[in-house]
Amino acid sequence: MHQSPDKREFKSFDGTRLTYYDHGEDLDEEAPPVIMLHGLMSGGRDLDSHATRMKEHGLRGYALDLRAHGQSDGPKDPAAYRDQAMARDVLALGEHLGLKEYSLFAYGLGCELTARVANLGGPVTRAVMCGWGGPPANQLDLYASDEWAAQALCLASGFEIDDPDAIQDEMAQQWRKHADNKGLDRFALAAKLRSGDSREPGLDPRTIPFPVLVICGADDSNPHEFAAALPNAKGFVVEGNHLTAGRAAGLAEAAAIFLAAG
């Protein structure tokens, strides 16, 4: 049973107020730090059990509520998500904590930010990237495509419309329902999608210099293909699909062992 983390706040590089959760205040000051990044429409508290496993291995987890998620501010202007803002938030948290270096644990959207933090020269020693698999070129082509840009705008419209029953697109219906069920700020999510940030340079993970463990569910993408394209990475498969693999037995343990080895 995990202990509730200490909830804290800081102001990021542009003044946006962000919330994070410290899972190891009672650990030794020398405990290796891990910045933990959740997926889209999730939150830092969704990583509690993973952070508990990290702590059992002597690691101090700091789980960030990304902007537009959890208890962090959600700007309604798409410009607030451009220029790699969400990745710069990760760097800002490290600076706020006074960390000279740290590792990353990421799921989904957090993997996108991991690649960007690496390409921005962040002081990362190693990372676990969950839910990003297959050939990296497929991810890059997807985000750079006109089709994804059009879909992102469709999803944004689904967040903005008053009556969710009026949404025609099936994916937009699902995303809106999930956001409403979790009580997320749908207008902030719409601004994120309208920003076009996924198409910005800096997303390519194939030059990540530090060791990476890529974890995917057996019914999701292939982590081994993704890992093979990185300079220093290996894949690991757990049960489940993209939505369920994060709760799969063995994921948190494999991640903690890998990060503690650093």
C-alpha cells in the first residue's frame, strides 16, 4: 500500500503554475531522483504505485502534473503549448529541484517529452519509455502528417462543443468522454491540440544518448523495433494494450530495476 506523496507547486519557465508530487521526502538526500511523466489525459497521481516501487529500490520519484492536466494550470491559448513548452516544463522542474542530473520514467505523451528533453540537452542519465513502440519513423511520420493535424483539430472541436452527444467523430467522442469522466479541463486540452506542438522539431528519439528501456504491452506496438533504432536501448514486453499495459504486473518492477542500475 503506497503512502500519499507530498504535493508541491512551482512556476515554470513562463510563469505557468505546475504541480508535482514528491514520493521520497523521507529518503536519504543521495537517493537518485526520477522525474515521472504521465500520458495524455492522465495525471501525476496515476503514477503513485509506480513511484512506490521506485522508492522500494531507493529511488526518489517526482511525478509531474503536465500543464493542462491534474492540478497544474491549463492555459487556454494554443501558444502556451508551442516551442516545446511541455518539455521545457520538465527541465524547469529539474532546475526547481536543484537536480544536477536525473532519470525519467514516461508513459505515452511522456515519451514524446522524453525525446524532446534529450534533444534539448537535459541532464538525463537514463529513461524508461512506456507505450511508444514500433519503428520510430512511424511515430515521426504520424505527427508530421496532415492527417494527424486534421485529427487533432477534430479532437479539439470535440472538447470544445457543449453537447458531447453532438460529436460525430468516434475518436473525438471517446476522448471527450474520458476527459469528462476524469474531470479534466477540456478547453485546455483543446488548446494543446490546436497548438500543433507535435509537429515541432525535436521529437526524434533516435539520437537519445543515454540508456533507455522501452516497455510496451503485448497487444500494443513492438518495443524491440523501437529500441533497435536507438543508440543504447532494449525492449521489454508486458501484458496488455496501450491503455492497460501501464497497470501490468512487472512493468513498474522492470522500470525500477533498470533505473536503479544507473
